[in-house]
Amino acid sequence: MASMPFTGRAYGGFARIDGIVRLEGDILELEYLIKDCFIGLIKSGVKDLPIPLDEIESIRFKRSVFNGRLSIRLRTMRMASQIPGADQAEVKLQIVRVNFEVAQSIVSEIDAALSEHRLRQLTEQSRRMQLPAEGESGSRGANE
């Protein structure tokens, strides 16, 4: 899958986040670094945050004239707290116009992967509910 660059703000606008996002199997990977907004000299090392599809509630991409916004709503604050700039379990990533098509493609792939993942979970739950407990099958018919 293709990776896509993004930017964002953190620490009340005092820091800028630059990174890439990509889908790797059942994991949404965010790689980013943080630098100060004043002169850009203070930088963090590159950080890698794998987000399992189980942790993603929804994802959407909204276009505007110059920039777009990729919004990822997470299921837990615990996961969101690991991402600078996340607000109430939602991460907003700025996407430049050149990458709009890639962003829409990534959202479509993630939506499809989320649907497949949830379908697998439902199928597994259904199978577990249908399996009879040991010793239950056939024991009633023999006594009647």
C-alpha cells in the first residue's frame, strides 16, 4: 500500500508534526516527528505508532480548497493519548492538495479493511456460539 505524507499541530500550536501514514495488513502505521514551530531546530526522533484496526472507530477525508483533513476516530483515549495533537480520541491530519487522491484511496482501503476485519470477528463469534458444548449432542435422544 502507498504511504501518504501528513502534517499536524501539537502542544497548543507550539509544535508541528510531520509524518506519513500507511496501512500494513491489519495495522494503520503512523510514522512522525515533532519539531518546534519557531525555528524548527528542536526535533524529536522519528516515532512509529502502530494502530490496530480494532482501535479505529471511523476514518474520513474532507477536502477543502487548499488542504484536506484526514480524521481518524479511535475507540479508546489510551491509544489517542499516544498521538500528539489528538483531541478526545480523534486525530486530525492535514493533507496537501497534491495528495488528495492518495488520501481518498487510503480511506477506501482502510474502510474495506475495517469491514473485512469486523466481518471476520462476527464470523468467529457466530461459530463459537453455534458449537455445542461437549456431551450435549445426542444425550437427550438416548433417554427418550
